[in-house]
Amino acid sequence: MFREVRRKDRLIAKEQCFEILKKAGFGVLALSGDGGYPYGVPLNYVFDGGKIFFHCAKEGHKIDAIRRNPKASFCVVAGESVSPKEYTTYYESVIVFGKVRIIDDESEMLAAVKKLAQKYAPDNTREEEENEINKFRAALCMLEMTIEHISGKSNKL
């Protein structure tokens, strides 16, 4: 069902894909948007337990798209640098395919947002984390992507 990577010389192992997902700062979630047009949106995320978690508002383009069709892809690029003299870019990238669901359970949603908070604000105290989460809790929606297929490539020095 999923295509193989064409540039097999740049293919990386699944474990390396997971490491890139853990370290990258953001990625682009691609959904089937309005009118069948692709909708790609850059998002912060956290990879944990073989799943990818995102936060968003309870209403909007992402939510509408997911309700219509939960199939999605998510792409991250890490360590990129352009080498003009060589006409190339050095990078590591991962593309994930899977289904996204809206987390409805309150305790599950809180556990997911805490993972996100710990990734992006690891030095905050638990009290600071709780205060920030509570500030936005009423408007907060968390999404979970279950990975069905993953591949990664690397062109490194």
C-alpha cells in the first residue's frame, strides 16, 4: 500500500527515524482539506510510545479535515544545511503515514499535553507546567496520530 523509498542509498533504519522524531522541533501535518485540496500545516508535536501528539484549537480547518478523513501524513526535517558549492542539501527527514484521532478523554488529553509541555519546556517546574496547561485547558484539543508506515532518509556529510 505504501511506496518504497526511491533513493535506497539514503534510506535510514526505523530506529533512526524514531530518534529524528524525538529530536526535531516541528513538522508538517498533511490532511485532506476543504474541497479535496491538500492542507499542510506546520505544528509542534511530541513523539512518544510510537504515537505522535499535537495540540490545536477545538475548532478549525484541522479538526474539520480530521473528522472528514483521519488519514494523514506527517513530515519532519532535521539538521538541514545547504551546500551551494555542491548543489545539495544535507539533511535527515522522516515521513509518517497514519490516522489521526481527536482525544476526547480528559485524562488522556492531559497526559498528552503534559508530554508536549515536557518536550518544549523541560526546565519548567510541574507547578509552572500545570498553570500553563490550566490557562488554556478550556480551549485545548489534543490529537493523536497512530503510525501505520514510517520511512526516513538522510544525506549527511
